[in-house]
Amino acid sequence: MTPHRVLVMGSNGLLGQKVAETLVRGTSAVITLSSLEDGPVRVLEPAEYVKTDLTSKKDVKNLVARAEPDVIINCAAITNVDACETERELAWKVNVGGVENIIEAAQRTGATVVHVSSDYVFDGRNGPYTEEDRPEPLSYYGKSKLAGENILRASGLPYLIARTMILYGFAPGVKANFVLWLIQSLEKGTPVRIVDDQIGNPTLADDLAYGIIRGLDLGKTGIFNIAGRDIASRYDFALRIARAFALDESLITPIKTAQLRQPAPRPLKSGLITLKAEVELGISPSTIEQGLAVVKNQITRGARRAADSAPVPGQPHTRGRG
């Protein structure tokens, strides 16, 4: 990689873990991982882990001074769309104020800043969208993500903005994304209602992480749509998840978005056109079936590792390396 020192903010989340994992596996760069929690959910040597509050200007300033990064990859955000609508002050503090804190600290070193954005910057009336289409966010979440984009673009720093959507995948300790939630629900035999009028690209987190690192490898800047190859409704996606994991499709009922009466409006006819990323970054986004096969394999491996590390009945439980 071109950068010698990389700082990953929000490294305990799904995308943060995937980015850190990709970095550790593929580079000799000095890597610093940071999140709000006391420790990493998974130790990724030789990366250093530092607890940091993204909303604290002092914390971020001290962290950047300590890590001296060439690149700052911000994977931290409040992504719960309805929570952003009802808790606007907190949403702005994290999704915008956090970006401002990173920019202010990065301006001291000239670091490249990576910002992860969303299709929610569009209104979902005329999707799928290219990088050049005019943003018109409907929700407060979308407005906060667009504000983060605009602040970074005006900062004078080199930047890479990765717009994505419907992010899914498996990693230790992450909150349930759409795929994991649906699997858990169907395994319990719980009926679910899924909207059939929201259209977009389900995106494997591993693909997004690889696309970001690939962009840095190539020294790219600007805005890139990095999302899955297939565009489908949430209902269609749910059916394909059920088939991939041999679960009961009859438990899934289609409904319309309006029936849910959610606090935040959703872009309906959305989707991201990824041609620019495919050509300039040389990436090939996964289809839905390919992405679900990756997740299925990762869940199986995760269960196997958990079983291997569990104490044997009747034997003393010890920790450490033998």
C-alpha cells in the first residue's frame, strides 16, 4: 500500500472489522484501530487498539497526534435511520460533528480521509444513481450523511467518499444486520413482514472494505459508489436469504413501506450504479448469491472457532496459548 500509517475509526463494527482485517492481511502499514468500547472485539495483531470518543474533539486530536496516520478511515456512524430521525442532536453530533473532529485533526498532518456515505443522500424517486446525480435526502439520517460529505469535500484535504447501501455480513460481536436478523428470525420460526417497494443493492461488507482499500492502493480520491451487483427489493432479498440458508420462505410476507409507519421516510426506488468503481478500482461486486455464500461460510467458521475455544466438560478452563 501507498500509506505507511492507517487509522481506522469505529473498528469494532461490521465494516470497521472488515477494513481492519483487510489491512492486517494485505499490508505492512502501521495500523491503529479505534472505537468507543474499552477493547477490541477481536485482536488483530500487530494493530494497536485505542479507545476514543469520536464526538470528543480532544480525544480525536490526541489519537491522530499519537497515530500520525497518512490515512484515516472513518467507519463510525449512527446508521439507525429511525433513531436519527427522533434523536437528531445525537445523530448530528456523531455523523457530522465526528467528521468535523477528524478533519480538524487531519489538517495538521494532511492525512487522506475516507468517509462512508449512503444512498440515503438521494430521495429514491429516480434510482439507481451515479456519483454525479444530485443528492436530495428525505430523512435526517440522509441529511447528516450528506452534510458529512460536504464538509469533507470543502476541507481541502484529499478524500475518498464511498457511498454504499444495505450493508450485510458476519463478524464477531456486531449488531444484527438485515441478513443476520432474518436468519435468526426464520430459524426460530418467527413470521416476518418485509417491504417489497424498497429497491436497492444489498452490499457485502467484505466487498466494501476491499473497494476502500483498493481505492487507497491506487491513490484515488473523490466519490465512488461501492455496492453489490444485484438490485432487488428487500422482499426479494429476504427470499433469496431464506433459500441460501435452507429456511422457510413461507414465513416471509410482503408489505408496503407505508404500512410500517416508521418515523423516517425511506428512499424507495433507490440503488447505486457502480460502473465507476468497477472501471477505476478494478473491483467486481458480489451478486446476492455470492455474498450470501461468503456469509454462510463465515458463520460456519465462527461457530467452529467458538466450539473449539469452549471449555471441555470436566476439564479446567484455562486461557492462553499452549
